[in-house]
Amino acid sequence: MSTKYDRYPEGFSFGLFSNEFAVHPTDVFNHVKEDNVNSYVLNNLGYRSDGFDEFTELLSAGCSFTFGSGVAQGRRWSSIISQNLGLRESNIGVCAWSTQAIIQNIFAYFKKYGHPKVLVCLFPDDTRSVLPSISGFVEYEDAPGQESFELTNVMLDRTNSDYLYKKKTNYSKKPHSASDVIPVELPFYYYLKYIHFLELYCKTAGIQFLWSTWDSELDSYLAKTSMNQIQKNYEYFGFSSYVPLDCSTWEWDVSSYGGGMTSDSLEKSKKLYNGCHPELRELDGDNFFIGSDVGGLVHWGSHKHAHIAESFLFNFK
């Protein structure tokens, strides 16, 4: 008995082409499981930001690191940029979102509130993708129970520098695991394409656009692959708006090599601390090294946010 899969399913286009601005749940629990240090004040649409209107000068977008999980609102990388440039900020960071979902929400923001003067983005790793779920055919380990053709924000297996296809299974049967049948190059291709389209749009619309990624492996790859281009026209992988996050001057902070930290890595950072940003270290205590959120993935402390902001500010004209 065969199962028929409609090539043009009803209702699929709404999720794919919807350009309505996302209303995020106004419950902090959806963002941060527990935080006994920092408070989280959300606006009427559920974002950790002042209310949105047409007077926004700087729009910041990204995932939980842009939302500011584990740090005070004023310590976020985007807030530091806003304060230094004297620009009014709207922050549309959403925890766990993929680059495709983030960019779709950016365009929906443009439609509803107009263009800001500046757009800054800190995108996640390239394996997060918005993909259609096909019930009984392709399933996603981190998003079970999805209806057929429902668009799902998923995370495929991490793409590492030593990634080998021989580690993949030779055979698969329905329902297939997405990580077994979808090549890692596919989300990477769309990752760069989405950002490229956004860069072209911003250039046409007169928006100053800068972006980077918190993924250290991807950041190193973009910088290494672009070395010849940098020497010729100062472009990274064909992008004129990319901001490299070189952590060589603050590599003692172990949070620079991954999203989360542990109590062991916290103690390691304290021992390796080289006196960087001493005033911020005194003000924030342990929150300088590690995010104060608990109950899941622990995010960076204020130190890495400060360096990311400095990297962006260095690239502003």
C-alpha cells in the first residue's frame, strides 16, 4: 500500500510566504527557564524591547544571544551598540530561531514599521533551518509530532570541520530521520542565500547592515575562505557587510568557544582571566563570565557581549 504525497499541499504556502510580523509568547518562561539575577521585561508583542513603532533607528535581530538570555538588558551586544551610537533600538531576538525565520521576521518588521537606519544581526549556526515536516516520511528528532507539511524550525546534526559522510547510515527507511537524508550543505546554501538577499535589499533601501554569527567554527571558516577576497576588495565570502569576530585577544574566556558553559568552565575562565574589561568584571561578578540563566543551555556572560559589540562598532563607518 503506497502513501500519496501531494506535490502542492493545501495551506503550505501560508507558512512559507507569510509576511506577518511574529507575535511572540509574552511569557518569560518561553525564553528563559529560570534566572535569579536578571529581570526580563517584554513588550506587548513578547519581545525584550521597548514598544515598536516607525521611529526605530537601529533594529537588532538574532536568536537567544540577541534576546539577551542570561544577561541584563543593557549588557546585550546590541544594546551596547545602540548606546554607543546614540540610536534608538528595537530588538526582535527570538530564542532558538533559525536564520531563515529571523530574516523572514525582519522583512515582516519592515512591512509593518518601516525601515530603520541601521540593521545589526547575530545569526546562529547554519544547521538551524525552516523545513517542511512530512508526516510518516521525514521526521525531525527535535520537533516530533509535527503535522504533514507544517513548516518546522529544526536543528540538523552539527556541521563540524571533521564532518565525514561515511559516518552517515548507508540505508534508511520511512519515516526517515532528517539528519540522515538531508545533506548538511543544503541548509548552509540557504543560510548564505537568505543573508545575501537581505544584504542586497538593505543596500537598495539605504539601510546600513552589519551581521555576524556567534558560531566560532563558521566565523573561522568564513574568514579563512575569504582571505583572498579580503586582500582584493575587503569582502568576506562575497559579503560586504560581514563582521568577523576574532576572539584571539580574549581566548582565555572559554565561553568564546561555545554557546554554553559549565561550573568547571566558569572556574577555568576565572583562573585564566587576564584583566580584560576590569570595570565590567567588578560590576557583574560571575555574570561577567557566564549567563545567569539556568534550567537548560547556559548562555554567555556580559564579557563576550562586550567584545561582540566592539567588533561591530569597529566596522561602522
